[in-house]
Amino acid sequence: MSMGKRLILSGLLLLSLLAGLLCTTGGLRLMVWGAEKAVPELKIENLQGSVWSGFTLQRVRYHAPDGQLDIDLQQVALTLDLACLLRPELCIHSLELDDVKLVLTQPESQEEKKEVKADPVPLPEISLPIPVDLTRFVLRDFRFLSQPGQAPLVINQLHTSVHASGHDITLRQFVLDMPLLDAELSGGVSLESDYPLTLKALTKLKQTALAGQEVSLTATGSVDKLQFMSRLSGPVSASAQGELQPLHTDLPFALRVSEGRLQWPLEGEAEYQVQLSELQVEGTSERYRLTALADLSGKPVPDARISLSGQGDQQQLNLADMLVNTLGGEIRGQVHADWSGPVSWQGQLTLQHIQPGRQWAQAEGALSGSLATSGKLLDSGGWQVDMPALDIQGIIREYPLTVKGRLTAEDKSGQGDIHLITDGLSLRHGRNGISLTGSMNEELDIRARVDIPDLQHSLSDASGRITGTLALQGARDKPELVSSLRATQIRYGEFLVGTASFNADIAAQPMIQGQLDLQAEGARYNDQAIDSLSLALSGQQDNHRLNLDVLSEIADIHMQVSGGIETTDAGFSPDNVTWQGSLDSAQVASRQGKWDLGQPAKLAYSGTAQQVSVQAHCWKQAGSRLCLTEDMQAGASGNAHVALQSFDFKQIAILLPEDIQLEGGADLTGRLSWLPGQLPAAQVALILPQGRVLMKGKKAISQGWEQAQLNASMNAGGLESDWQIQLTDNGDVSGALAVTDLLSESKEVSGQVKINNIDLAILDAWLGDYSHLGAIVNSDLSLSGPLLHPMVHGRLLIDDILAQGEFTPVEINAGQVTLEFSGYQAELAAELQSADGTLSVSGDGQWQDLDAWASRVSIHSDELQISLPPTAEIKARPDLQIEASPGLAKISGDIYLPWARLEVEELPESAVSVSSDEVVLDKNLNPVKEKKPMTLTVETDVRVHIGDDFRLSAFGLEGYLNGLLNISQKDQAPFVVGDVEIRDGTYRSFGQDLIINEGKILMNGPVDRPYVSIKAIRNPENIQDEVTVGIAVTGLASQPEIEVFSDPDMPQANALSYLLRGRDLDTESGDNSMTMTLIGLSLAQSGKIVGEIGEAFGVSDLQLDTAGSGDDSQVTVSGYILPGLQVKYGVGIFNSLGEVTIRYRLMKDLYLEAVSGLTSTVDLLYQFEFD
């Protein structure tokens, strides 16, 4: 075979071998076998695919011989584009790593690190021989462990895409998903010269209190000298820019931060806020300088501006200039911290003109002074603090304030074994002062003195005097506390104590023992007074006694408790203490009565279980018992069973109003239990045996019951209750109610209410001797649906209605009212029978939407007699419609008044209406707040038809009225339009009864502003010379104009003579006529003054008037000296004869009258009217 053929055959064989390796799974398996032989620590359990088409390796493990590196991959998938090699270029289409675990253990170095100073790290120039393109790299479920027991670094997913060619590397995409944060990066770097680069990054935190915090970064320059800019947004915001030289071993850098904002807490409403105006740090890792300027604000702290400057290195920080501007002054100081060995510090602060009143109004004034401190942390874990100088002085609330002293404290072991020494710490404010001296070492000797003669000097809302001493002495493991404090006239807000004292002597030798004594007198909180309080505790830890005595307005309490504390080997603490004791005796006395403890009751408290136990016991009062029927356990869970037995209502008689008396008693049982996180469960049963309620008055009202019972229970499912009341000879009331899903917002209710034959006749006694009320009430109603908007079904029936007497304007002889409920609708039907006719009422309503409820009512009667004694008797025919909806009521229809008799008794001339600016005062002469009126708009359109037999007698006017009035109302007061004619009337004026021959009342405005037009003449039968004389009254009724007219015309004096006397003036009568005129006019103008004089002397309705005519004319004065007893005295105008009249009203329209004058009479008068 020729050489050429051999070469060709060898080439074909090589190509076949290469194709077998690259294009078949066997070739891949061969390469993996070779790798495992070359690296024994490498293990690959399974593989698929080929190098040419892409392959997958499963369960790849590598364990380094030195044990410092472990790699475990669940799967590796690689896809290459080998065609790129022809360009030439290495193209990695996809590289995916799944479920990767990397453990890197740091070797323990026995050699100490030596400080090495090196030149800047040189950057080699790197150029790739061929381009490399990684289109897609994915890393999933990556965990990195560096030390056993530490939490691993976890990457949920990482996506990246990179291209490299020659010197340049471009990061097209980098997306990182970790439990802590998300990050995105892009950029590029050139691996030549000083490695110029660009980089953009965005990071967002997902956990911790900083969740949502974003950091954006832009970097430019080179690896040798990097410039960056950053922006923080979220809970912390700031802008930063700077420069870093990472290749230099001392890392020169410069950083500037501005526009910083930080709050605490990081979420929600801020209690503290820091605004960072500027922070500059410049230098190297070996030595740097810093300056800062920031503003601090917050609710519990005053606003402050903080500026500082200093320098530091890797072992210390020295803030040579620190300044805080706050409260109108400044705090200046220096602080030095060193951590080259144990951490230590020294500080010196100076206060200048600090004004606390700018933040706390009750601390007005200014403070200055100085404070020095130093300390260090010990290698043993302990600490030492020394305050060699504390000197603060100033003026607070116009009194001098000083704080002075020295203090040294240390805990060398860090185990809480604190040693303290002070030769004097004192706080003085004016005459008030507190001082502390002594030491706390193996032996305790600390003494404090309190001397506060005037508490108000130091606390604006408190006053009083407090003096006393406290001392802590003895061995450290057996301390003794001795205290003696006394206070007088202490007031704090609404709390007041006249005198109080507190004395204590407590020692631990080896168990706690001693005594406490608290005494207080003259205490008061709001309107509740405590006359005295005494609390005494004495004994030792395992056997002690507590006595409590309280005397107060609410109750007097006397109690005696004894017991002991047991502890475990863990020592004395609230979590492991157990207390066993008993309530030996107790008494509670109040206005209701005195309750005595029946027998001692065991008490216990377990600190481990956090539970209180109380033994079953009873309290007694007369024949009643209030009992805890079973032992009670109370803690996070627990139960209580109580019972009230044979309770007599006489025991609460003093608590009831004087006119209400309860007879009978009550028995009650109750059970309560609860568990953590659940609603409590409860059952209550109340039984009232036979009894009655008596309401006293002129006539007593009594209603008894044979038995009353109430049952109620509550549990996680809801609330259920039922009740039944059996009245004595008067029907019964029963019902049931259930509410489900108490914790739900959509609570449902169901229930039933039944009323069976309840007679309202028992209310007769309240109505008077000649009044009667009766009605039988029955109902059967059911409720269902949402608790706040239930549906109602059923009927309410009021039957056999009777209403007679003075209390009702309409006498009802029989009647029935029915209300039919159907869900969110109701219908009303009523028929009320009176002597003159039937009153019919019908209507309906709906409340499906509570914001759009509506109701309609129609009222109709053919004839109805309305009696309002002694003023009015009216026959009416109403035909009205009433509609109501939220914010609006409409009234329309007609009222026909065919017949009426109105008689208005005369009021004193001084009577006036209530002023619109009336102010009502309470007993302390403070204005009484008026209740806000309902925001209800009333619209009316009612026509009042006044018939031909409508008679009025009021204020000197008598006659028949006839007319039509239209009453309308929109937003304001009622508006009346129409006119009323006065027929067959008389009008008394100037002491005469004048005949109305023309009279009208005109309405065109508010109801209280009628316009009158009346002409009244003297009776022609009582006048001479065929003269017509009278008065004309025109204008508003409140301010009428009165004019005397005559026919024929004549002077006013002559017209007045005809009007008053019925004849003309003559020589003999001229003076008398003028006298009558002046008297009449004077009486008309003086009525108000006379009325006020009468009220001053206790006489009501005092009036001046004229009586009689001609020569028999009199001036009379009358008034009521007692209800129903009127006295009148008259004196003749033209003679000196006097007359006394006494009239007493025996009953309606029946009077007894006695007259004494020229003649004396006693008359029995009965007043009646007829047509």
C-alpha cells in the first residue's frame, strides 16, 4: 500500500474516531470514563446525548482530597454550536446547572498574618485567541456553605448572557433571584491598560424590615480608578457618589452621601426621623477623615441639628468636634473611641442654654452645664463606666435646678454582678430635692432622701408635699430595704389625697420577710370619695397576712387574706412562683346593704400556669346568698359558676326612686368558661317568683307577676335567649332570640315576641278621677335576617280601646288598631269609635333600604268631637294624608270645622311670648345645651274649612267665624293664606261691649302675623240722639291701630262720651267723661307694669280693668292668690263706693262667689252656654 493511501486511510480513521467521540453517546461515555480515571474524586452517575447534539450529565459529584471542597450537581446540561469553530469562534448555546451544592471549608492556619505592604496590583493585558459567546447560562437551586452550622447562601435562579472577543468582555444580561434580594446587571470591561469598564446595577431587597428597598448603581472609569454613583429609594433614601482605587493595597477612596432620609420604625408612622444633609468620608483604609451634618426629629424627642467632624483609622475614631443644636441652645463635645485592644471610650459634653420648655411646656426655663464620662469593655465580657463629673444648673419653672454628682459602676464578669459607688448624686429644684449616696459591693449601703415641700414647683399638674427616706443595706445576697415616706395634700389631675404614708421594712434572710404599711385619708377621684384606706402586709415569704380596710362613699370594704409563697430551685421569679392562701374574712357594705363572707375560701396562684384559683364560697346578706358554686380557675383559660339565691327586692329599695316599690325576689345562676383565642361560653338563668311593682302617686298603680323567667347562653356558635313573664290577672309576655356567628361581620338573628291579652287599664290611676283608659294588646311577631336589619313577620293587635276624660281631646268608646308586618313592609289599619263618629286610620311602610325607608298614613272621619277644656270644643271632619321618608315629611288634605266653641281666658296684659334669644340656665347658672332639632323638612298643604257654627270668645271678642285657610310649608315656618269673617260678634273695648258690624281676619304670611280689620259700634239701643259711634281696629294683630269714629262726625271728646256713656257731653258730665277717657286709656297702657307688680307679690294674673257703665262705672283690680281662688276689688269712678268679690272654682263651670259692698251676697254660679 502506497504512502498516500496510508495517509488517507489514517485520516479517515482519525475522522471516524473523532466523529465517534463527538457525535455518539458512546463517545461521550468514553470521554467521561477518561475524566473519572484522570480525576478519581470526580463521579458522574448518568449521562445522555453527545457533544455534537448536546449532552446532559446527572448526579455529578466532586470531593477534593484535602476535604476543603465538595461539589454536588444534580444535573448539568451543555449545548455547543460546533459550526462556530469554522469562523473560528467558541459558541456555547446553553449551559444549565440544576440543584448545585458547594461546600468550601477554610483551612485552619497556624501562622499569624503578617502585615505586607505591596505595590498596586499589576493588570496583565489579556486577549482571547478566539471569540467566546455564551448565549444562555442558567443556575438553579444553588447553595453555598463555607462553615458547618452556618446558614447557606442560596440562589434560587441566575440567568446570564456573555460575549468575549479579544480584550473586550460584554455582560449582556445578568438576572439574580435570591431569597433576600433580586438584582439585575449589565456592562462591559476591556482587559487592557487599566481595564476601563462600565456597569449598571439595580438591586431590590425582599426580606427583613427593609423589604422594598432599592439600590441603583452606575460605575465608570477603570478597575484601577473607579467612579460610581448610587441612589437609594424605599425605607431608606439617599444619593451617593464617590471614587475607589481597588488595586492599591491601602484602598484610597472618597465618598459623599446627601439627601439621606431614614425613619424608625421603618414601616408605618414614624416616631423618629433623620434627614442627612451631607456625609463626607475621604482617605484610605489606613487613615480617613469624616464630616457629617444631619437633622433629627420625632414625637418623643426635640428637633435637633447634629454636625460632627473627626478622623480615624483601623483602630480608633476621634470625633474632635461634635455639635448638637437643639431646644434653643447647643450641646458641644468630643468623643474618642479605641478598639485596638478592649473597646474603650472617653467623652466630654457641654450644655449651653438648653430650653426644655420648647418641647415640654411644663418645663419652661434654661439649662447649662457639663458631663464627663469614660469606660471600656473588658476581655472577660464585663464593663466599666466612670462619670467623674456631672454638673447641670439652670432655671426651670422660675425655680433654680441643679444636678450634681459623681458615679462609678462596673460589672467585671459580665454576669450582672454590678458594683456601684457614688459619694453623692443630687437633684434639686427650688426647695424640692432628691439625693443619693452610698455604694453597692459585697455589702450594700445606699441611702436616698426625698424632700419635696411643694410638688407644684416641679410638676404643673400636681401639688402637695412628699418627704421621706429609702435605704438599701446589708449583705448583697441578703439585702434589706427600709422605706418611710409621707405625703400631704397630694393632687394630680382629678385625683386627691389628703394625707398618706408608706412604711416598709423588707429583708431576705434567707427568705423574704418584713412588713408593708400604706395609709391614706381624704382621697377623692372625680366625684368619688374615699374617706380612708389602710393596707398592711406582714410576715415572711412562706407565711404572711394582708389586711385591707376601705371607707368610701360607694362602699366600705374590710378584707383579710393570708398565705405563703413556694418557689422552685430556679429561685424567686414571677414565672415559677406558687402562692397558696385563703380569704379569711371579708365584708362589703354599701347603700344597698352589707355582704359578709360566709366561710373562708382558699386562694392560689401558679406562676408556671399563669392561673388563679378560688375555692367555692358564699357571701350573705339577710336571707340572700351570692355564691361561687364551684372552684374557679382563671387564667388564659378558666371557668366560673355563680349563683344568687333568695334575693329580696327589699334589699335594693333604697336604690329605687321613692315612688317605685318592688315586691318579690330573684334567683340567678350563671356559668362562664373561656379558652385562648375563642369567644367565652356563658349560660345565665334568672327566675323571679311571684311579685309586683307598685308606682305610688295620688293613686297607686300596681302590677304583679306570677312568675318571670329569663334564660340566655352564649358560645362559639352564637347567642340564644328566651323569656316568659306571666302577669297577675293580665296576660303574659314571652319570646326567644338567637344570634349566630358572633365573630362574623354578617351576624344573623332569629326570634319571636308574643304578647297575650295585656290590658292597659292598669294605667287608669294615672289619669285622674274622671278619666279612663283601656285596651287589650296582643302580638305574635318573628324576627329573621341580618342582626342590624332583620325582617319582621306577624301581627300587633290593640283591641277594645277606651279613652275617656280630660287626658284625651277625643273620647274613644271602642276601637281597634292592627299592624301587619311582612318582612320589610308593614300595613296599618285602625278604627276608633267616638260618640259622634268613627276615626279611620290606614297606612303602610317599607324599610327594605334603611336609607330610603318610606311610610304613608291616611286619617279620615265623618265627624269627630275634640274637647280641650276649658278652652275648646270642636267638631271636625279630617281628611289628611301624611307621607314620611328620610329627612322629609309631607302633610296634605282638608280639615272641616263645621262647629266649634272656643273660649280663651284673658291673659294678663303683661303676658308676652318667649323671646327668640331665650337662654335657659341650670342650677349652677350655666347655659343648658339645647338638643339639636331633627333634620327633618316638613312640607304641608292643608286646607282648613271654618263652618258657619264656629264661635269664638277671646280677649274681649265674641262672635262666629267663617272662612277658608290654606296652610303650607316648605323649608321655613308654616305659611297661612286666607281670610276669616267675623259674624254676629261683639268686641269689648273702652269698658264697653261693642257690636261688630264688619270684621275680617286676613292671613298672608306666618301664622303669628294675622292682619285684622274690625269695625265695632256701641249698641244703638244704648245711645242717644240716633248717633252711631264705634272703633275701627286695623293692622297686624300684634300692633293694631285703634281709631274712634262717629256718624255724624264730631270732636273726639264727644265721640268718646257717646262711646263710653251713650250720650253727648254736657256741662255736668264733661269732667266725668274726660275722667272715663283718661282711665280707659291709662288702663290700656299700664297692663304690663301691673302684671309685673302682681308677680312680685305672688299674685298671678293681676289685672286693672273697668266695669259697669255710666255713673256706675268702676275701676277694678283682680288676681289669683291661690289656684282657683280669685279676689277682685272695685272702686266707683264717680263715687267712693267700694266692692270686694271673692270667687272660688269648685269644679269645671261651677263657682262659689261672695260679694261685699253696699249689699252683701253669696251665690252659687253654674256657667253654661246655649245657642
